[in-house]
Amino acid sequence: MSSDAARLTTAAEPSPAHPLPDYPLPDARGRFGPYGGRYVPETLIPALQDLTSAYRAARADPEFVARFRSALRDYVGRPSLLYRASNLERHLGGARIYLKREDLNHTGAHKITNTLGQALLAQRMGRRRVIAETGAGQHGVAAATAAALFGLECVVYMGEEDVRRQELNVYRMRLLGAEVVPVTSGTRTLKDATNEAIRDWVTNVRSTFYILGSVVGPHPYPMMVRDFQSVIGEETRAQLAVAEGRDVPDVVVACVGGGSNAIGIFAPFAYLDPATRPRLIGVEAAGHGLQSGMHAASISTGKRGVLHGSLMYLLSDAGGQVSPPHSISAGLDYPGVGPEHSYYADSGIAEYVAATDAEALDAFELLSRTEGIVPALESSHALAHVTKLAPTLGRDQVIVVNLSGRGDKDVAEVIRLRGEAGASASAVAHGLGSGR
């Protein structure tokens, strides 16, 4: 296929009857190696057991799977495009680059895929009230969207700092009928929003379904969210077979906070034979630098510990207390990472690197100016690593980048941080001024 013809690849979506994937992990205890499990108050154990049973029954039910797959096709607009970023390739040199365009989904990110799956499960379990946590606001918008679609009451917890920097998404959630509860404790970001959502669930466990937004939390959430999001990697393999004549690229890159978009694209490759598995690279938020203490790079610098009901890598101080994270991107501003990512890191299935705030801002502008695509600041971290990696690889090498969301939500924050003078200076530094 020619370079131009390969730029847009829409073919090969999973059919409505295509079953959800069945991976070898977690085990029956909800463990990925030593990670995962259920570290929760005793009052939540029966609810988690019920949820596990309900999910296993649902995933084995062809009618449930068909409803989920049909919702992705008819409501979300899946499959999302696999796009050949030829202009970015020419600017960087080196490998061929494809973008998995999750930013084109309804609501503007990968989050809607998981929230529809969980909302359908809530309906199946007879729950009429759903709650969610959100950082960047994309999961909150997706949860509010699914609740509006299925006629459910929705409450979204969001850190006060994230409410400030994601004002547009706060308005969208309220417009969709959700109640947005600002959280003023702690660092007023995603960790604290998750704490409040869990408190709500403990209090209202019989009437409420918690739509958790990432591959974190107690079992079965990391498994369930991964399974729903695996459609990203399933589509990528099928689309790459059309575009390149092979369904496995050389490298897959995705940003990692809690880790759902990365697991979604990694998992369909992760359990392949090591001889055929691509390099899987997760990019964490280095913030002001890994030595600064102001970052959210849980795997790169963290230790094992328990957070929000699961054993994982997390940021902690000498006394074992969870350390506050920092990232320019609200969606990566989380002090831990999902247990499956922790397992991938230890086992060598995936490698994890980090990109700073400044590098993410540069990548945000670079993709906007080369391809006319404004990426989320979360996705910009993955792109930042690609700007370093692609030039070191040959033209026979293929990189797929998961573009997890669109950047409309981040424009106001980038203006505040960068300013017009800073943005212009960056454009000149990249050779992207008006004379190009």
C-alpha cells in the first residue's frame, strides 16, 4: 500500500459477536504475579465478589458482548482510525509512525469504551446510580455520557485543582446531567478524587455502581477495564495488517498514568511469544524531572505498595506514606500505576521511560503544527518519547503511538503555562515558524 493510501486505515473492527479477550492473567485471586489483589475494607469484599461473578457471567453472555460491541460501533464510532503520520515522519526522520486515533472517539478519548462496558454491567446488575473519579475530566465526561445514554444517576468526584485546569470538561459533565463534586483534601487531584469515590461506594455499596476509570483498584477492576479497553489493540493489529501486511509493529508507545489506554493497546501484544512481541514502551510523567521530586513516574522511581485497594508500584516517602505526584497533565497526575503494568515492568514484557512537562509541551505543539492534530497533554508524553526514538530507527521499522485523547481540554492550560511568546519561541526552535 502506498504511503498516502496507508494514512487512513479504518478496516477490520471486531464484529458484534466477537468475544471479549481471555488473557492468562490475573489469576483466581486477582494477581498479576505479586501485584493486584484486594486490599479493601471488609465491607467491600462481598460487593467485589458479586461484581466479579457478574462480570464473568456478562462476558460469557453473547447478548451482553453484542450490546457492548454494537455500542462501540454505533455510538462511539469505532473502530478509531489508524493514521500514518507522514508529515511527522519527514520532520523526525527514521521509523514509520502510525497514530491510533482514540481522540476521534465520541467524547474525545479512549475512556468512553470502558465506561460503556461498565454502565452496561451496572444495568445488568440493577444499579441505577453510578459514581466515578476523574483527573483530566475525560473519564468523568465519558461516565456522564454513558449515564445519560442509559438513564442513570451520575456523581463524579474531581480534585479541586483539576476542576480549575479542566473547566471545559467540568461544564460538559454538568451539561450531561452529572453532579460534579470538587474534592478539597490532599493535593486536590486524581488520588484524592479516587479516595472520595471509594468512600461513597463503601457508604452506598448496595445501590451504587463504581465506574472506575483506569486499570487500578481492587480485583476485578484492573482485569475488567483492561478487557474492555483491549479493543484498542485488537483494532490496531487488524488495521496494521491492512496498512503494512503484518499485524505486529516493531514498537508500541503509550502514555501511562493509572494505565488504561496503555494496557488497552499493550495487552493484545503482551502475551505473544517474546520472539514476535513488539517493544512495548510506557511513558510516565517526569514532571519537572525525575530528580526534582515533582513528577508522577511511579515505575521509574517508585516502590511496591498498596494504593486504592491494589498492590502496585507507587510514589512513597521514607516513612512509607504516598508522595504527592506532579504532572502538567491531569490524567497522569496519579501516584501509582496499575498492577498489570507493574507486572510487565518486572517481567520485561514492557519498558517504562518518562517525559518531562517541557518535553510534553513541545510534542503537543509539534504534532499540532505538523499533522493538524491537537493531542491531549497525556498523549503528548508518548509523542515526546517518539520524537527521540523514531530518528534512531530505520525506515523499515514501524512505531504505533496510542493517541489517547484530543487536546481541546488542555488549550487553556497550555496558554496559561506557555503564553504566546513561549509558544512562538518553541515553534522557532522546532523549525516550524511561518517561513517553513
